[in-house]
Amino acid sequence: MTFKTLDSVDVSGKRALVRADLNVPVRDGRISDLTRIERLCPTIRELADKGARVIVCSHFDRPKGKRVPEMSLAPVAAALGDVLGRKVAFADDCIGPPAEAAVAALRPGDVAVLENTRYHNGEEANDPAFAAKLAALCDIFVNDAFSAAHRAHASTEGVAHLRSAYAGRLMQAELEALGAALLHPERPVMAIVGGAKVSTKLDLLGNLVARVQVLVIGGAMANTFLAAQGVAVGKSLQEAEMHATALDILAKAKAAGCEVVLPVDAVVAAEFKANPPTQTVAVSAVPADSMILDVGPASVAADIAKLGEVKTLVWNGPLGAFEIAPFDAATVALARAVADATQAGRLRSVAGGGDTVSALRHAGVIERMSYVSSAGGAFLEWMEGKTLPGVAALG
Ligand code: 3PG
Ligand code: MG
């Protein structure tokens, strides 16, 4: 994976088109998490301070080629200005006269944000004519949107072929951290994969068993693995149609010398609601009218013991139904052990994926991990071993 960084270009006076990921979460009309905006700031500040004319573009939500007013980037641009502590101009289209006028008005060190790229069908279609219009606005292209790099769109992929293209600082940090976790890690490597379904993480599990030495499986997908091996899991969420696939993954792991760690005990309840009556049972003793909602304490202790044997950890997916107490217990306990080992210098820990980040934030360990990716789908595809088009186009 080779890419040029901002170290290899003199940006002074140049018009730099920065592909950001301003696809921020919004709740009740307000931005509920500023992480993506905060992580973008170093690249923008560096370019502006070096005298570039900075033009920021991004998609926002999925307007499917139409001008959906609720999906305007205008309020996000204002939030970016607040976080940057600088004036940020806004162009109400990402191509054509509004964009051209905004760019023409920029002096060295100024910043402008362009309206949602997905207001145009050419974005998702990766239409060469649309990419050429974006390219016409700039002298160089800087991609700082690792979290959108799994999309082969005009602003992530097409335009990169039309101008000298560089990784921004956030893109660079993501690629370096993820590379150190899976491409050239210090071994042994352990992966923790949780979440609801085997079916959505098949490629991920397939890639991991060939790359890591220990694979901890949690979440409802662990139920599918247990059931496939003949364990009665009661009313637990599981995918009966994935049993053969689960056994196949276990066989592949065995052949590759990857140890798969499944839960040995579980916290069960009759209903999925907050603070119901619960029991902790061996996985072989799940009552027929109960469902597994979290990994049990003996399993967590075993996972923590395994942590002591590895040098690198990649984590995607919570161990239990962490949104509802007390089913966050296993995820929180393991997250804290990971953070402690990281801080003690014994472990490099990398995590990513939407739910995973929420779970780690809930556990209060985000700042104590080696790296937490800002990407959801892109992190998953990267862990699956896939080439991300936005990254490939920088090579
Ligand atoms: C994300 O939020 O994961 C990225 O911004 C990509 O968004 P998309 O799934 O709508 O392409
Ligand atoms: Mg998404």
C-alpha cells in the first residue's frame, strides 16, 4: 500500500480539494457526534497554514441525486467553522457557477465547504464528466475520507485520477494504524468479532482465520456457532441457515492454526428489555424459554487471559446486547482490560465499526486504545481484506 502524504507536496497558493467525510450523525436536527469533524481539522489547518486555498467536499446521507434540503451540508459547514475556529465559506452546489465563485473568492489560507456531492447522480455513478467538474475546481486532490473509501464514487475515486492525489493526515493515520494491526502486525494477533449475524460478517471471519492466531467470537453470532455444534441455545437469536457455514469457518480456522474462542457461559433472560431477571449459566445449560443476551463472566475471564498472550488486537462488534443494562457487562469488562494492557505497553489495540465505537465509548476507553477508527463500513471491508477503491486510487 503506497500513497503520497502532505509531506511530499508544496501546497502554497494551490487550490486543494479535500475529500472529507462530513457524513456526521444527526439526532433531532442537531449533530450528535463531532468526532469526524474534529478528526478532519488537522488536515485543513495544515493546508491552510501552508497557504493553500482549501476546498472541502463530502457526501451527507443518501439523497440519491436529488437536492433533499434536510441533507444539506450547510449546518455541518457551520459546525466545522466552529470547531476549526476559523471562517468557513459555503457554496450551495459542489460544481458549476456556485462552486466556481466560492473557489475564485478564496485567498491563500481560506477554507470553503461545497454542498453535498450526492445531490448529483454523477457522484455515486462515478461519472467521468462529474469528476472532471470537481477536478476543474482544484490543482491537487487530498483524500481524508478513509471512512468513505469503500465507495468508488467520483469524489473518492474518479477525481483522484485527474489530479495529483495525496492522503490527508486522517487518511494517513487510519492506514498506518490499520496496517500495523493486520498487514504487518506484531504477532500473535487476536481478533474479537461480535455482532448479531454471521451472514453479515462471513468475509470478515474468512479473512481473519487466515491472518490471526486467536479469534474470539461473541455477540449473537456466537449463538450460531454454538448451535451449529449441537448446543441448545433456547430462544436466542441465531441463524439456522448459517450452521454449515459456521462449521466451515471452524474447519478453516483449524487448518490455518487459528484458535477460535467461543463463550463457555452466558447471561440469559426470558425477555430482551432493560434489567429483567437474569441467570448466568453454562452454554450447555441455556433454558429452553431463555435467550443469551451477553457473554458470561467465565468467558470474559478466559478472553482476558488470552489477551495476555498476544501483542496485537483488532476488535469489531460488541460481545453482548450492550445498549441495554446489564448486557453491557462483558463488553465493558473486556474493553477495560484491553485499555489497561494497551496503556501498560503490552498490547497494540485497534478497533472500528459503528457499534464497536459506541460500545467502547460507553466503556469509557476510546482514549486508551491505540487507535479507534472513524470508519464503519470501510473498516469492515478493510478487515475483510478487500481493496478500498478510494485508497487504491491514491497509489
Ligand atoms: C459512513 O458513514 O459509513 C460513510 O460516510 C459512508 O456512507 P454511506 O454508507 O452512505 O456510503
Ligand atoms: Mg454508512
